Amino acid sequence: MTKNDYIILGAGASGLMLAYRMAQDTYFDDKSILIIDKAKAKGNDRTWCFWEEGEGEWDDLLTKTWPNVFFGSKTYSEQIDISPYHYKMIRSEDFYKSLLETILKKPNITFINDTVDTFTELKDGVQVITKKGSYVGSKLFNSWHNPSVYESQKKYPVLQQHFVGWFVKTKEETFDDSMATFMDFTVPQNGNTRFVYVLPMDKNTALFEYTLFSKDLLEQPEYEDAIKDYLEERGIGDYEVIEKEKGSIPMTAFKFSELNSKHILNIGTAGGWTKASTGYTFSNTTKKTKALIGFLKQESDLSKFHRKSKFHFYDAIFLDVLANHNNEGAALFSSMFKKADVKTIFKFLDEESNLLEDLKIILSVPPKRFIQAFLK
């Protein structure tokens, strides 16, 4: 049986981004790399958004950018110029296609369409068992996350960022495509943290996502009825739903890094690369995969890749508040956006803020719940 240097399980954002970086770096030209996924062409199964200053690595793949965002709630609403940032959107089909074109040109990288059953760490590597066969590698990068590992523990609360989105097309010019609605909490909260997210791609087309930060999912009609109500309240009646999407992203401060080992590194959502307090993953994955390439040139023990961060502590406190007082999410975010500069908020959420900027964010939210969570 041939032993691969690296095996990547999953060809989603994190798996393909890692393989893409390996394909671009001559250090890996003599390394055998195997990617395993049940499907090579996934289509538009994801929409990723992130904020970024100036030009970025993925600008050629952008569907749309916005220089302004809108934040709305019953206590504070504002149209915000976010310069020097832009809010950016990528559809996954363009992303997958572009990265695969680079990856599959490399003779040392093999893509196998198969379904993974199990993987096991060996003394000097890993073994992966699939529906069709068995593969051995020196190092394994796993992006298939197993919810049971964090749902079965009680130390860290587990919420979901769950949503249903409609891509809506109107006959008349309806949307201001210079502004994305970042969060609109004016919808009924019904005891949870609920908001609508609107991304206009042109004056006739926009994505409306009804989103919750809560423990329990809704029935499909509840999301769709909420989107219908939101459109109706804004006088948007003559429209066509041209595409739909839905998803559920875990929000937990569970220490995914403790699942890593010398030969196995969990990546993407499976590795805790999703920002626990917001559900944003794409920007963090961009940074993590870049750092991982540098790490692999210097170190062989994958358990050493993770670095402790103050932001894990912040996320743990925030999620404890949201889990125990889920109906107060709108008030917390409203206070933050009202009192703190959006640039400071973005730096904080990107985990790039200094202690003074951290303090500005901490002082921008109602203190009572956070003090309770801190003491807890």
C-alpha cells in the first residue's frame, strides 16, 4: 500500500484552501498529497462573506463588494461607511472551480471521489478507511466535523447559527446595491436572537437570509414565512425566488484543539476555525491555512499548531451570555454598534485588536451579564 505524505479529508473551503496553498509552494512539490471527498463539483452550496481592507487574495473571485453596511434594531439603526474596509462576498462554485484548476495541475496531488468511514492514528501516521478502500498517510488534515464531540459535553454551551436564504429577483429596480444589511434585528425576536441579513448583488437581485443564534433549529416554513413577512413589510411583492440556501453553523467555545494529535489536525469547522461568537469562518480559514503552510516546513507534530488566544476567553464569555439570555442578543449587538467604532468591532472580530481596543468593545456592551459570565 502506497503511503501518502499528506491526506486531506474534505474538499470544502478549508481542505481546498490548504491543498491550493500546497500546490503553489514548491516546498511541497516532492510530497504526495491525497484529497478525499465524495464530490468534486459541489456547486453553489455556500455563500461566504467577510470584511477586508483594500485588495485581497480572493478579489478575482468576488461576486460583490459593499463600501457601506446597515445595522438595524428597535433601539439603534445606522447606515455605516466602513472604509477602509469593504464587505466582500464569494459564491462557492467560483471558489471551488478556481482552486481546483490550480490543484489538479500538480502531478503530486490526487483527488479521489469516495466517502470516508473512519480514520485511525497509527504509530507513525494515519489510516483512512473509505467505502471503496484504505489509505495510509504520514499526516492527516480532517475537515469532516463530528457534532457529537461537542454536543456530548456540558462545560461549554453550544448554540447554532442557523439560517435560510432566498435569492430574490425583482422586475423593477428595488435594491441599493452599495449597501449590505449586516444585521437587522427589527424582526420579532420571539425569545431568541434573530435578524435578517440582506446582500444586494445588483438593483434587481438580493440575498435575504433569516438567521438565528439559538440552541434549537426551526421548521423550514418558519424561516420562509419570516422572509416573506420581511419582504412584504418593505413593499417588495413582485419578486421571484431564483435560488435558496440553508445552513447551520456551530457556535461553541469547545476546545477543538484538544482533538488534534501528532499526526492528525482538524481544520475548518472541525478544527474550531469558525469564529465561535459570530459563525464567520472564511477569513479565519484564509489566515489559518497560510500559517499552517509555514508551520509544516518547520514542525512535524501537528498538536503544536494551535496557539492559545485571549479571544477564546472572550468568545466563551459572550456565548455563555447568549446561551443563558438568548432573548438579549439584539440589545447586546445594538449597544456594541452604537457605542463602538465599526472599524474597532471588525478588528476585534478578526482577532487582531490590541488590549485598548478590546477594552472599548467590552465597555460598549451592557456589563451585568458579562460580569456574571466572567465570574462563572
